[in-house]
Amino acid sequence: MLDVASALTGKSFSKNTFLFATAGRNEYRNKGIDMFIDAVNTLHNENPARAAIAFILVPAWSMSPRADLQSRLQNATKQSDALPEPVITHTLHNYSSDTIYNRIEYLGLLNGSQTNINVIYVPCYLNGNDGIFDMTYYELLPGFDAAVFPPTMSRGDIRPKKDLPSASRLLQPICRVSANGFYPNLKTISKFAGQKSYTAPIPITRLPCPISFPASRN
């Protein structure tokens, strides 16, 4: 994951880089993808000292793995310049209407050289043969420091087994966000560390996602 991030952005990431991800069906609001991206944007604006990479593992209408990214991953020579559109690993059929891609672009989460907060959109099924990671979703998941699943729920609709998926069995902390009210609670669950769960109020505002139209791409 660090190799892919480095190849995309031209940056060098240490082993201390904080890796976190969200995943699920491509349901922008129901799965809380909008909240996840906006929370990453808050971190981006604060620009903390520790580098972090937010991965969005959500299948979309992808076309193919990026040839320029594949070339860099196969080349042992480190490149210090970012690829065009250094936020996405696969080409899309529908850049102009992909809500996740356009929200990332609109907020300016472009993995610039001056920011420590990076975002990488992986719009394909991680079946072990995607052309970039070539690992399954469950093989990749243990490599993250945390997983975030912020689905929209009504007050009476609490389904722990659904909202805490198989990541809980793979022994990394999970953040589960309830979207009720203006200040959802963040619960962190760490099975392997024996830590107690805790809640913390975090202000997240749901904003409409405007559509932008990228000029051109390879």
C-alpha cells in the first residue's frame, strides 16, 4: 500500500505512516462515504505532523488499472514527481459522474507535496487480480492501522453484526460512526489490544457533492 501511494504521489512514506480505510458498496450516503471524505478533509486542513493515507476501497465503474501506475510499480527507480490525478488507482468510465472522485477533486484532496494527509481511491473489486495491488480485500485489510465504517442509520436501526464486518476478526481497530444528529459518536474497538471502547463527539456536516469535469486524462 505504501508502494502504491508512493508511486501515485511521488512521495516517500515511512513505516510510521498511519493507514486507514473505508470500504463497502458504492452507496455514497448510505455507507457514509461522504462523511468519511469530509472527515479526511478536516484532517487535511489541520495538516498534522504524522503522515496518513486514507484509502477508499469502493468498487465503481472502473475501466482498467492505470498503465502509468503499473509502470512505476514495476520500475525499481523511485520517482519524485506525482502522476497526473494522483488520487486514483484505476481509470473510470464515468469520471464526470463518479460522486466519490468528484468530491475528492472538489475539496482539493490532491495529495500535494505540502500536505501530510493523502487520499487514494481504489474503485475496483479487490479480487486478487486488479492489476495494482493483486491482493484480495481480506489480504489487504490487516495492513491498515484502522478501518472506518460510518453508515447512515436511524435511531432504532442498530445492527452490530452488519456494521462491524469481517475487519473485526482481522484484529485491527475499527471506527464505527452513528450518523444520528449533528454530532455523531465515534467508537473505537480494539480486540487485540484489550483497550476499552470509547466515544468522542465529532462534528461532521453532510454537504452536497458538486460535479466537476476534469479537462483531460491519459
